[in-house]
Amino acid sequence: MTESIPQPAGPGDRPPPARFAYDAQTWKEIAHLLTNLPVSIVGFVLTVTALSVGAGLTVTVIGLPLLAFGLTAARRLGRSERARARAMLGVRVDEPSPLPWRRSGGFWPGLWQAVKDPVGWRTCLYALIRLPWGVVTFTVTLTGLFVLWPVLAFVVRAMADVDRAMVRGLLSPSDELEKRIAELESDRGVVVDTAAADLRRIERDLHDGAQARLVNLAMGLGLAKEKLLEDPDAAASMVEEAHGEVKLALQELRDLARGIHPAVLTDRGLDAALSSVAARCTVPVAVTVDLEERPAPAIEGIAYFTVSELLQNVSKHSRARSASVEVWRSDDRLFLQVRDDGVGGASLDGGTGMRGLADRLGAVDGLFVVDSPEGGPTTVTAELPWRDRSGTPAGKAPAKGASARGRR
């Protein structure tokens, strides 16, 4: 799973109030402040040595690799400091995204990625600041154990809070950029997995369906050819059976082509394509499509297959008497809403393909919301980014609804 950006400190991040009777958290903070000095000495020496030697030798061929090595080592130092803060200070800071070595395109581009890594540079700054601060915390804490015992807990809490702020400010991932990188990495994996699953499904359908029928057809026509002179009536019967097999194979190929991308969607758009899907549903479905123009083909295809999968779930699992499909546009978003009056109980973990739909929509910056209490009704709302037929994000448009939440 891809790392994510840390959230603002919640109740679980806040230690209990300091008090005169020392508790376990206060002793952890004392231990953290006493270990600041040796840890900061190691970090300071590593950072100064790596940066000074690497920067001084940048005029040579080994300078840049040394600098990249130092920044990579600083990243590992930051990881250990985050773990120490998590264990002793209760600070929850997520790990930043790893450097994209495999996608950098070679040794030198990867080296340049390491040199300009903001996480490594901020960790170096953290290590430089920590040495004087480590001297202060070690001296004050060690002295306070002997002469400031009554108020040491409050002094320790104040210094530990400074440490918490430094860890959150300098050792956290790079805000929105890191978050976006993590989301894109996750979405890319979902897209790859979805495409591989679709290819396997098409291969399986071809192998088990149309291909098997065509093999039987070839065998039947071969036998009919052998019997054509000896037994014309039997040959005619075989040809008639082969004709039936041809019709079935053609129907299966049409169904397979419709599952890949239906011709009616390409020719006539979502309104006609969704009406065709609704006609095949086992319960009456009312379809309402309120779009002044057609979205981009990729968005249109995702919308079609989302509604198609949801109507299949209605047919198989809902035990509904009626259903409805609504499609509309609000500003730069396309909304889909499928309702049914069935038994409810649908969820993303219910084994009805909901999780796959949510992942597929999430891969294109979409949203997927399921509202299905036990006993029904079920309302599924999907939201997709609107792109026009040229593939560029659209501007503002007259809105039928303000948001998916408002239509629920």
C-alpha cells in the first residue's frame, strides 16, 4: 500500500497532561530527551560529512554520487527518528513515498532524483538543528533530575512538545505533492490490475464460448462433407445443426463485443446505451439522462459499464420490483445514480463487484457511494470527472444538482 500524508494531530497524538507524580509518558519523554544528544551527534556528523564532501567534489565525477548517497542516508536517518518519536513521544507521522528509482530512466536520472529529493534535504536541516537542541535537552533534563524534580515533568513536556513540532514540520512527507504522488501510484496499480482482469475475462469468454462453438462447427461440417455422397439426408441434418451453431457463435461474439464496447454507445451515446442495458434487466428500470453534450469516450465508457454492472446486481441480488437510473452533469463532474426498492444490504465488501467499481472510479479521480440499509432501498451514486469529446477538462455548465450527496 502506498504511504499517505499525515493527518493533523488527533486526540490519540496528545499525551496526558503533565503532573507532579510522573507517569509512563513522562518517563518516555525524559528518555527521549536524554537520547537526543547521542542521536543528534550521529546525525550531525553524517549530514555535515556527506554534504561537505559531496558538495566539494561536485566538480569531479564522484561528487554527485556522494551527495546522493548522503541524502539517501539522511532519508534513513529520518525514518529512524520518526520511529523513535512514534515510540517515545506518540507522534504519528507517515513515511514519505520512496524515491522512484525504477521509473527514473537510468543511473544519472535516478541520481538526480536523489539529489533534488525534498525529504532528504529537510532531514538534513533537521539533523543540523538537532545538535544544539540535543545539547540543551540533554543538559536541562539531566540537571533537572537532581535539582528540578518537582517541576521537571512540566519542563520535560514543554521540550518534548518542541520535539514533536520539529518531527511533524521537518520529517513529514511533502504535503500535497507527496499525497498526489501516492494517490497516482495507487491508481496506476488499480488501472493495471483492472486491465489485466478484463483481458483475462475476454480470453476466457473467447476460449470457452465462441471458440469452442467454432471448433464444433468445423468438426460438424467435416463430417457432413464425408457423408454428402453416402447419406445426403444425414449430411443435410448435420449442415442444419452447423447452421444453428453458427447463429449461436455469432450471438456470443456480439455479446462479447458489447461487453468490450457496445456499438450503440459509440453511435448514439449514453441515453440509448443505458436504455438498452435497462431493457435487459429483469426488473422495470426508468432511465433519465440529462446531458446537453456527450462526455469523452473514456468517461462515457466507464459510466456505461458502471451502470451496467449495477443493473446486473439489481437483477441478481436485490429482489427489487423496480429500479431507476439517473445521469446528469454538475459543473465539471458527471453523476450517475442507480436506485432500487429491493432488500438492501449491499456494501463495498459484499462480493457483488462493488469494490471493483469503486477502485475503477477511484483510478480516474471518481467517487463511489453506496447507501443500502437492511430492508432497502439501495441508492448507489457514482461521480466522474467531466471531460469533453476532445479529452480536455470542461468548464462550467448548467448544473442539475449541486453534488452527489445532495441527490441522495
